[in-house]
Amino acid sequence: MTGVFERALGPDFAKLHPRMRERLTLSGGRGMIGHGVMDRIWRGPGFTLPFLWLGSTRHILFPDRGLAVPFTIENYPYVDGHGRETVSFVRTFEFPHRRRRFDAQMVHSAGRGLVDYLGTRQHLAVDLAVSPRDDGGFRIRSGEFRLREGPVRTRLPRALTGTAHVDEWFDDVSERFRIRVAVVHPRLGPVFGYDGSFTARFVDVGDGVSGAVKPLREKVMD
């Protein structure tokens, strides 16, 4: 199978730094585990707390802030229950008194391109636009959000969701992958984000991907 990033970027995949191409070739049972440190994890003003607390109950964002927070990212390719090639994006942040997770599963849709299913129950799906950076990294910007919870199926207006900005690149000097994430609301400003670096090792998922990085429920909204 062709990896979801290779399919989304098409010919632009060749523009990525060689280490970025290696890092994003996540298919055929080849996964990646990254270990590093987030130099800074931040959140917006106090009025963002209810939204972030709610998100933390399903492993989507969280209200904690910190410096030099140990970080792990697990990217495992697998075929989900709907037959879709999927890559896990499970990020774990080790704060001094608690562990936080930010879970997503990425698929490629023929009609929409990259689609991220967020959280433990995939009740939120967001379209992603991915493009190469001049330095060989990649940039992701979120587009339309869709909600499916019980009988409710709806598109969410940008006024409720904001925009996620993700930049990742390889630093040749430190020989580490760098990442910067920010969620910004069009009226309220910055809501949540983090930036730091990690190293990567590649693994063979063998007989399958652990349920620990899969959602409790799988949905189709792409």
C-alpha cells in the first residue's frame, strides 16, 4: 500500500527532506515511534479552559501547560474496520503529575484528501491540507470539521473550531525532528499549542497494531 502522506502529497512528496520522506513512509507494516521533549506547551486565556477540559476526556487537546515535557509519538499503519488504510497519531505528554494523550487516526479519502479522526471515539473528523515547506519539512492546515455523535451529524462552523497549524521539519544540525503546533480561533486568538523536538526509530508492527493506540469506536465521515 502507498502511505497516506505519499498519496496526499503526490509528486510533492519528492520535495521533502530525505529524513522527512523516511519518517512519513508509514505503510506495509512499517511504523515509527518518536521520543523527545516539548520545550513549551501552552494554552490560551482562562475562558478556553472548559473547552480544553472537555477535549481531554476524549484525548483531544488538554488544559495543562509546561516546559521541557517528555513526549512520545506513535505512528502505526493499519487497516481499520472499514477497510481504510489508517495511520495512528498518538501523542503522549508526561507532565509531572499526570499523563495526557492527544489521539488521532489519519486516513486518505479519494474525495477529501487527508482526513483526521480525532479522539477515542472518532466523533470529530477534520479535513487536512498538507504541503511541503521550503526547507523540506511539511505544513498542515485544518479545514472543515464534522461532528457525528449519536443522531447528530453536522458540519461545524469555523467560529466554533478555529484552525490547527502544524509544521514539522528535520533539523540537520541537531539531527532531530522539530514540530510546532498551534490551534488559533479567528476571534479569540491562540487556544492551544506546543513546540519541541524528537528522534525517531522505525518498527515492524508484525502481527498487528495494539488496541492501545486504536480508537474505541470507528466511524466514516470522509
